[in-house]
Amino acid sequence: MLSRLLGSSPVSKPIALSADELFNLCRVERRRHAIFIMSEMETPIQMRTLVDEVTAREFGPNATSNQRTTVYTTFYQQHVSVLEDANVLSAPDGPSRMLHPEENAEPLAELLSFVEDVSE
């Protein structure tokens, strides 16, 4: 649909998610941060690395340990499985271990960047 309006697609490859799945995935700021971070990764990263980066983006460089713990808990209990279902990342050893970037990370980041650009 966007490609018909714009003359080209804002993403490099199709995203195999329904509109409802896409909106649900992107409605939470922490997941949007994770999408951007995972899109920049070429190799797996540790869960704590993702949590540290999301915490810094959300709370700034002076985030407290309580804020980091809150971010970690929400990723462990909820966000990793949602991102895994959306093929943004995989966690073959469980959500507290290594996170592997997957095929939807890059096109979703491109789409989010496009939305940010047109909404400013």
C-alpha cells in the first residue's frame, strides 16, 4: 500500500506480518528500540547488552540500577518472546542468553525510520 502511495517501498524487503501484528509489535517504545538495535547487529549479542542499550535510550546515561532491572524484567518476561514471534530476533538458548538478529529486524527498522521522518 505504501509503495503505491510513494512510488516505492520504504523497506528493502517485505515484512511477513499482518497489519495488526505490526501495530502491536511497534506500539511499545522498548520494542521499537530493540528493533533498531537488532537491525544494527550482524552477530548475536547478549541479552544484557540489549538491555543496557535500551535502558540508555529510554532513561539516558545516568539510568539507575532499578531502571535497568525494570527493563531487563520486561524483556525477559514479555518483549523477547514478542520480538521472536515477529522474527526480529531469536533466542535459541532462552531469553536471558544470546540474542540473534533475524530477517525482520532491518526492514522493520527501515519502516520505523520512515514513520519517524514523516511524522516530525
